[in-house]
Amino acid sequence: MKYIKQMSFIFTVILIISPITIFGEGILDNIHPEIQGLYNSVSLNLWNFSIVYEDSKLAAGLRIQDENIRSESYKLGFITMKRPVDRSYFNFLAFVGQVYGVALTIGYENYSIPSSGFEKTYYISTSEVIQADYSKTWFALPSIPLGDTAIGPFSLNYEGFSLSKMGKDQQKINIKRGYAGIDALQLSFVQLGNIYSLGFYVFGDKSLEQGATVNLGWDFDEGRIVGILGGRIFIDFEEFRFFFSTFGTYVPSSQNIKYGVWFRFLSPFSGDLIIQNNVAYFKIRVSQ
């Protein structure tokens, strides 16, 4: 029941925000509302004010946030240009009401090659403790000469997200995918909960952002070999632009489908919606 309520709320939020972002760009230029959901807690953030909803309880809060973007200068003919080097940020929220607690998010992004980044969120309230962790890495290397031949070029695209809820329930999300290219050979790694798999990345593009996964792995919960099928595609539909990833396997011994779904929204709002085996996380922010 909690899962149904949570997912209904998520899609209601998306339906409400979408037309506002498309038709009310002038109104939202300086507001940039943000909505974040961790398991059964949801926070709506406007400027430095927040409303927190957790398991049918309401609270109000204040946020402190900061962002630092470093850039470097370079010459383009007679013109001096600037490009971003990296970005670091933090967000601290304290809330009181029918439930009270704190939430802290810290993050970093490096825009140089190899590019990397991470974001960690800690949510502590009177009834639950949740930790979320996101990381990514992308790099590309040219071919390496080896005698009369060469090995490469090489490329890697990795992205992972985990969420854990402390306590008796111990609800978790753990999705990691890594795509590697060595010359024409493209390989795939997918972790779905306690399933670890390796295989091939087919129909992929050169950036390793889109393609299909055909993997074979081991399910440590079931103690058996399983196959993982899935993929990632980019969808551009008028104002909506996002990546859609899905991975899954069928486990005959438990007659259960284990799956993971990941939306990475780019516009008109940015953020993620991640679902694994009925546990959900989402963070949506109106794009600047």
C-alpha cells in the first residue's frame, strides 16, 4: 500500500510540474522548485523553505545551501573564453513538526576527462534513517601502440546508485551499470541488488550512453546463475528529454521478477526516478 501511494504521488508531481515548466518559464526563472523522495519521505523545497511529508506526518523546515563552480580561462584566437572545471555543493535541511530531523546532501562533479562525480544524502528523522549514494565515471583513451599493431581505443561509462534504510525493514536499492569499449568489443557489467553480472553491450553508440545489455551473473540471494537483460535509450519528445534504463531477470525458484528502472530527466525538469523491486527514490528539480 505504501508503494502504491508513493508511486501515485511521484507521477502526480511529474504531471503537475510538467505543464508549469513548459508554459510558466518566466515565473519559475528564480524559484527552481525541487522535490525529493526517499522511500516513504518526501520533501518539497522552495528557496530556503521546505515542507516534509513522512508516513502521513507533516513538518516544516529551513535549508542552507551553497554551490561553488570553478572555471579556467583559455584562448580562442583573440578571445579569452572560460570553461567550467568542477562543481561542488551541499544542502542542509532541518525540519520540525509531527516529525522532526535533518537531511544533508553533498556532491561533486568534475567536468574534465576523465569526468566523474558523486552525491551523498543522509536523512535522519525520529522514525527512520536513510542513506543514498550516487556516483559516475566516464573516460576515453586513444589506442596504445604495441609493435606493429595497436590496442584500443578504450572507453568506460559507469553509473551507480544505492539507497539503504536502516532498521528492521532494511529496504534497499542497489543499481550499478558499467559499459566498457575496447576497440570494437563492448562489454557490460550490471549489479541489480545482490545480482552481479557480466556480459556484452550490444547496439551501443560510441559514448556508451545507449545500447542493450545481455549478461550472465550470480544471484547471491538465490544461490544460482541468472541472466540479466536490459538497456538504456535516450528519448526526446518535444519538450521532454530523458534517458530510460531498465534491467531485469526472472528467478524460477521464487517465481519472482527482479528488476530495476531508472529515469534520468534532462528537461523541462532534471533529476532521477529510480525503482527497484517496489522501492523508489526520486529527485526532481525544475531545470535552470
